[in-house]
Amino acid sequence: MRIDVLTIFPEAFASPLEVGLLGKAIGGDIVRVKVHDLRDWAEGPHRKVDDMPFGGGPGMVMTPGPIVDAVEEIAAGRMPRVLLMSAAGRKFDHRMAEELAKSEDVVIICGRYEGVDQRVVEVLGAEEVSVGDFVLAGGEVAALLVIEATARLIPGFMGNERSLGEESYAEGMLEYPQYTRPAQFRGLAVPEVLISGDHGRIAAWRKGAALDRTRSLRPDLLAGGPQDPSSDPEGPQAPGARRDAAS
């Protein structure tokens, strides 16, 4: 998979793309990520990429010329899926990450200031994408989120592919709570079922615990979701439930 990123702050990507599993995947050519400086396509001594909005108002708007020129040059002879990180876009989620992971070629445009001239979307057929109901100073952090959430679904990224099917959102629910050594910590014990060695009971507990956790933290995910397995006596007992790192 190839991902090209267009930004006025290419330095924001250096460290995050070099560490952890994502860094290994890029180094191993499982996913190719190339970051481009938008100002390379800007004209004038100051390489200006923004201007005042028509109609008045605060802030500046990113001009369409440099962005369109950059994407057309970067994607010459190819037909990538073009994403524009925007607070007004479709909300990025696990399902969209799965869609993108099936793509061979993606271009991500990082917006800044008050936004990007709408003609960028119209000329390039770009998809506006939001990572949540909040506003960031720019699209760089959002782009990194999209890159990692997508890349980890590409075959070869994870050391253990099984873990992809058990994590939060993969089956429409949050993942069950996890525990490790020690078995006792500050008066709190690991649920007995997890150290029983009974894999059937463990699987049933995890299924019920995942549902219980989802009901508590993200009930919106259950609308039209899986059937309630909480009738299992081991199911609803999910002490220590906590929110996953991905939210």
C-alpha cells in the first residue's frame, strides 16, 4: 500500500513514522508512506499557500492551486483515493479503516487555518474525513491516526493476526478488559475464570464482558448490533472495565 501525505509541516511526521510497529511496517515495505511539503508547489518568494476568505471572516483559507497541482503531480498516471482531513468530513472509524486497507494508493491532504478552498474537493474528487467531533489546529495529527489505524489492518503488519479480530470495534463492540501478572494488585484480583484454564468459560466470559463494557461506555455501538449474550452467568462480570487507547 502506498500513502502520500501533503502538508505544510512535514517535520510533524518524522518521529511517529519511525517508531513501533508502524515504523517496522514502513521499513519492511509493507506500507510505503511519503510526506510532501505543500510549499514545494507554492509560488513566490514566501511560498504562500493561504489567503483571506471571500465574504470576510476571521483567519485564512488554504488556496486551491498548490494543493491541486501537488496532488496531480504526485498521482500522475495513477488513480489514488484522495482524502482531505476536515472537521466537516465523514467520521473516520474502524469500518473506514478496513475500506482504506483494501486500497493500494491513498493521498492524504492535511488542512490548516480556517480550512481548504472547497474547489479542492470538487476538482480532485476528494473525500472529506474527520477523526472526531472536535477541531484540531491542522490535519497532521488526524492524518497520522488514519495512517496507523489503516496500516495495522494490512496483512503482515501485526505479529499475531488473530488479535485483529478480538480488538475493539472489530465485531461492533469494545474489547473485553485485559489482565496480566500479578494475579493480585492492591486488593484487586484477576477474575477467577481467566486463570481457570477452561477455554470455553474464558471465551464466554470475554464475550459477556465485552458486551457489558460496551453497554457502559459506548451504548451507541449496540444499536442494531449483536445479540445480548449476558444470560451466561460468567458474562456480565467485567470488573476493572476501562476505555481502550483507541477512542
